Amino acid sequence: MEHKAGFVSILGNPNVGKSTLMNRLVGERLSIITAKSQTTRHRVKGIVNEEDYQIVFSDTPGVVKPSYKMQEYMLDFSRSALGDADIVIYVTDVVETFDKNADFIERVKNAGVPVLLVMNKIDLTTAEKLDALFDTWRGILPDAEIFPVSATENFNVNNLFKRVVELLPVGEPYFAKDELTDMPARFFVSEMIREKILLHYDKEIPYSVEVVVEEFKEEERRVNILAVIHVERESQKGIIIGHQGGALKRVGTEARVDIEAFLDKKVFLTLRVKVLKDWRDKENELRNFGYKQL
């Protein structure tokens, strides 16, 4: 029996449901999901293993025109995912405009690999409008196969998955067959904390935050975790902490529930807040946070 293996990159603009789709395809909750744009900042790999194939899915940051260094590096993650893909899943939805990032779509068009265009959130439109969108995207990506999908309702995701399996090239596994992702547990812990910040804070606060797990000590019955929430301004530190520490306590309490479910162990979580001025535009800090390779 021939074995198949390949990299499948999930690309698209912010807020089109890429992370929800990724989690559906992998069958695990690897990417955090909120309604805010730029929720995904890194390239997150999810690995699906069966006896005769291995699929390495990559969720990527939403494609945006960079306005500071962190966004430049986020765009680099998407470009690298496009460059090494065996199959591209380009995600749009029924409400986004077509003129966003036309240069990146041109790269997708010329990628030289199969492109599956996922038209997400079809439960939010009519059949007539959907037909018009089909015609528009056939003109933009004429060689792509189009899949109407509702990732939140899990509609037609299985057919998309089956097509990915059919298109996989013959090859040996890239990762051990028992691996689910190439990211360490610390990464997912920091993402779960950041997700709560995205959910509970408004305006610029969530985008000015980076979470770093500084201590991760596993004991027999629990895991002791110290995580530092970095912000760019002293005023932001006060907002994150909240009156008498109430806001920070809520983040910690909700994050701990998710982390315990993920690690399948009791967790003692300590959160601290530090000011790291203008970190989103400082190359050294971004490298330390994993946005730029050494």
C-alpha cells in the first residue's frame, strides 16, 4: 500500500473562519478562535495520521498589509506556508470584499499546487448570492476547486477533507505517527491565556499583548505555570489588572479551565503583567517571542 503525506496550508484574510476550519479538519482544538481580527499570530501545525496517510495542516495568520514589524513577520508566516504547501486551502467567506490583498491572491494563483477555495459561512447568505460569489471567484482563481462550507456548522467539511486526502502526494510521514502538532505545550498554554484577553478586553489592548510562559513545572498530580503578560504601555498594565486585580483574576480563572482540559491535569496558574515598551516594532523582542527565526 502506497503511503501519502503532504503539507496543506490554510490561508486567507482575517475573520473568514480559518481557525475554526483548521480545528474541524484536524479534529482537535489547536487554534484559538475569537471574533477579533489577527487572533492567529503564528503558523500552527495540526497533524492528522492514518495508516496510509499523514496530513500536516497549517493555520496561518490572516493576510494583512503590515503596519508594524509584528505584522510583517505574521505575513512572512503566511508566505512561507504558501511556499512549502503541497495543497493550498484558500478561505474566503460570503461577506469579505475581493480587493483585499490582491497581490497575495496572485501568489496563490501561481503557487503551482492544487488550490481548494473554501467559501465559508454559507449559512449567512442566500443561494442567489452564493451563485454570484461562485462566478466571481471562478474569475479570480479559475483553476481552484470551490467548496461551499460552514465551518461552525460543520457543513461540507468532510467532503473537503476527503478531497485533500485524494490530492496528497505519495510520500513518507514527516512527523511521528503519534504526534498531533509540532508546537510545545507552553505555546498552547500562552495562546489559551491570550484568547481570554482577546475575549474580555477592547480597543488596542488585545493587540498590544504577548503572553510568555516562563515556568512550566510538571508534578505528579498538577502542573505549576507562571505566565507573563507583556503590554506596551503602563496604562495598559492597569487595564489588564483591573480594579483590585479583578480583570486579571477572571482571565486566569477562565484560562486555567481550558489549560486543565488540554493537559488533563490540575493546574496552578500564576499571571504577572509587565510593560515592554513598543515590543511590536522591536526586532529583538519579536525574535524572542518567536515571530522571526534566528
